[in-house]
Amino acid sequence: MIARWKLVEPCNENRQVAEDQVIDARIMPIRQPNADLRSREYLTPAEIEKLIKAAKDGRWGQRDACLIIVAYRHGLRAKEACELEWSQVEFGRSASLHVRRAKKGKPAVHPIRGDELRMLTALRKEYPDSGYVFTTERGTPFTPDAINRLVKIIGKRAGIPFPVHFHMLRHSCGYKLANDGIDTRAIQDWLGHVSITHTTRYTALSPARFKDFWRD
């Protein structure tokens, strides 16, 4: 028996999905811009002090406070802080930190001031068998995500009126140095910026540029 086939017109209708329709229930929420989350991307020196104090009051106070001050003073990224090793810390009268930069940044040797040196010395005694400066309670190195979560928690405990994240410590370093009138090229070298255009954002924020405005 010969089969009989009938040609029919397709009844599919191509329609555009409305913008307000949910296409997939598993869709990830859209991340809010930083400007919607906080009024600025750096902390003032007074806020840094609050952060250090809140860190000291935590369960791992010595480690956390040391983390805040070292990351702030040397403008470390999260990855740089996680990978910081004791071999990069030079103790003694001319104490210094051999900074290795991520993102192809320029390495540098930074002096370590007295209060910071005392915190690092105490931390070294607490974790004598660790090759890394900052480790978890299990003795393993932090991941960038974990160290960022830690700083967020400390920021909440400190009562900072906006969400804090780890990279704000680096921005705070640049802001403080620019506000102190440090030369832009020197700040560039301190932070390891390959291009000075990344450094000028801090000098643009510094109120020191306007100190002679409206003077008789």
C-alpha cells in the first residue's frame, strides 16, 4: 500500500519575549554597581583604625589585625595577601617587606614600621610552622574569596556604614599617600602600578590639591 503524505503549513509562531518576562528561573541576579552599594571605594585613616580595633576583638584577633594593617600599609591585593610568605618578610633593624605584585605589577621592597613589625613578630611566634604569613585556622593559606569574606565580616563588626571589601584596603593606601602629599610617581612605585593612569585616581581624590583655595 502506498502511503499518502499531506503537506501542511507550519503553525509555529515566533514571538519576542517581553523584557520583563523571566526566561530562566535559575538566572543569576544582576550585581549592583559599586556606586549603588557604597558612597566611595576607600576608607579614611579613622575608619581603618576602627577596622583594626574590630579585628583585634575577634576570635583570631592577632592574625586579623595584622592582616588589615599589612594589606593597608602596603596596598596589597587579595591574591598578594594570600600568597604572602614569611620569606618575604625581613626582620631586624632594617625590617622590610619584599612585595611581589599580581597582574604583572612592579615588585618593590617596602620598609616595615615599628607597630607593624611588632604585630608580624607576634604572629610569627603564633604560627612558627607556617610558610605563609596569613593562614586559616586549619593552617592552610587563604583563598582570595575567603580573605575577602573575612574583611567584609570585620567591616560589619566595625560599624562601617557601607559594605567593605578587601580591595578597599589597597584603595585606602593610595588615598592616604596622596592625601599626605606623596609624589605621584612614588605612589605608583609603592602600589606597583605599571601605568601611572591607575595612580592618578588617588591624587584626584586628595583634598590637599585644594588647600590654598579661598585663602586671602
